[in-house]
Amino acid sequence: MPRRKTADDRLWKWDVKFTSEHVGRLIDETKPVMKQHAREMYGQLCRYEIATKVVLNTMPIAVNDIPPYLCFSREVWKASQKHSGLLLRREVGVLVGKWVARNLDAAVLWQIAYEVYTLSPLP
């Protein structure tokens, strides 16, 4: 019967795996790919922020209310990176509820969700 690993065995293995030289080497090897991925994601996020500003410019929104609507849009974008379809629409419904509780207009929030992310409210 094989010997079971003890907590000390696991800790030793973890300690060996996470030496600063090893982690530094892994980061150095993957940094170009990580940077390209970040460039793509930040570019996509910026396009969605601009589209959100375009939607907000068509509505009677006070200038000091624009940042919270942009925060909502960023949260929808983040949710869209994890979910899709019905689950995403439900998640956006929760986000709308959160931002309505913070005194934003539900109609404007759903307008952003629809025009920027092509998401409509659940029936």
C-alpha cells in the first residue's frame, strides 16, 4: 500500500514549487502572451466604454451621473466574460437591481445593456 502524503510532505512540495526563481522564470516566459491578452481585453473594454458613453449622450443624464453608469457597464462586461445566454441576462438583472438601489434609472441601465451588449430584460 502506498504511503500517504503528510502535511509536511505537501508543504515541502509547495515550498519547492514556489521559489522566487521558479516563479520569476514562469512569469518571464509567459509575460509576452499575458501582455497581448491584456492588450486585447483592455481594447475590448475601452470599446464598450465608448459605446456606453454614446448611449448616455443620447439621454438626459447629468454629467456627475455618468461614472456610475460606466461602472455598471464595466460590471456587465466582466459578467459577459464569464457567462452567456440566459445566465448572463439573469446576472445583468441582478446588476440592474444593485445599481437601481444606488439611485440609477433602471430604464437607462437596460438601455445600456441592450444597445451595448444586446441584452434584453427577462420577461
